[in-house]
Amino acid sequence: ETGVTQTPRHLVMGMTNKKSLKCEQHLGHNAMYWYKQSAKKPLELMFVYNFKEQTENNSVPSRFSPECPNSSHLFLHLHTLQPEDSALYLCASSQGPSGANVLTFGAGSRLTVL
Amino acid sequence: AQTVTQSQPEMSVQEAETVTLSCTYDTSESDYYLFWYKQPPSRQMILVIRQEAYKQQNATENRFSVNFQKAAKSFSLKISDSQLGDAAMYFCAYRSARANSKLTFGKGITLSVRP
């Protein structure tokens, strides 16, 4: 099993629902990331947290709300999403924010918005 | 801004043969890292190999090796003795050595392996 665990693996929600994606890392890392992976497009960085503090918000719409209560857990709260938000959401972690640090990814949460 | 280009959307290789996946990137920086990640149908993004830009020697990990041409900004991945388990999407990625830099990915290439 990977050191980065994401739940749920699959999520189907309506446009008016509120749901959350969860990510947990067991690697002792201090930086965590949310990426969005859509078909035929490069992975898009959404948010970065270092030592629980948000250091990057890549112009993500406010209907996506991240939360990082500690260095091991990262959430992505979802509300009033659009069908174009359907994608694979990948969580990753790294030892720190240095460019030398390798990112370890989870297996992703496949989101479908109806 | 840094960009990573993988111009081939798909490739196919016969089992046991060798295949090379291409990647080019654009940057004005001199100190950075390059990566190849593999994403099989299980969706887990797995690090295949990492290259430090200040090292002239090409990185190697078992059957996987890279051809890093810094002046040409080219970073290709060679897979030798291809196996069925190598079938996956492969992503090339770039990251500056600066703190808080982004990991920038290419669009990826789908590799199929013919038995």
C-alpha cells in the first residue's frame, strides 16, 4: 500500500451536494498537494500546504475549499460543483517544499459531477 | 514560465524490445530536476526516475534510463527489455530547485506493450 492514502476512490455527486475528499500520508512529510487530472490535459496543481500553511492557490474556484489540520491530513471540500469539475483528484506529499524533494502520490479520487 | 512538452500521445512496443519516450522542456533556470512518472490503470502515480540538472551523468534505474541533453532541453526515457507491466501512461515533469517551486507535468504518453 502506498504511503499516501486517498478516500473515497470514487465519488458521484450532484451539483448541489457537499462532499469531501480525504488524503492521509504516513511518510512523515511536511508538504501536501492537491492536483486535478482531466483527460487530455496535463496535471494541474491546485493547492500546496507546507507545515499546515497554505502556500499556493493556483486560481482555484472557491467551490473547492482545502483544509489541512495537520501535516499528515489534507481535505478537499466540494460544494456546488459543475460537470466540468469531473476529474481525477490526486493528492501528493513531499518531505518539504524544496524543489529537490520528490512527490509521492496517492491513487486518486475519481469524481463525477452530474 | 516553465513548460513540458510530450508530443507523442501514444506509443507501442513489442515485449522484450526497447522503446524511447520523448520529452522537451523550456526553462530559463540552470538548477532544476526532471522526472518521469508512470501511471498504470490503478491510477497510482509512481516515480520511475529522477535527474538532477547539474549532473552530466544520465540517471539509470534497472531497465529505465534517460538521455538528458541540457543544452537541447531534452529528457527522453528509454525502457529496455519491455515487459507487459510497463504498459501505462508516462509523464515527464520538471521542477525548479528553488523552494516552493511547482512540479510541472507534460500531457503524458500512453505506452502499450504487445505480447
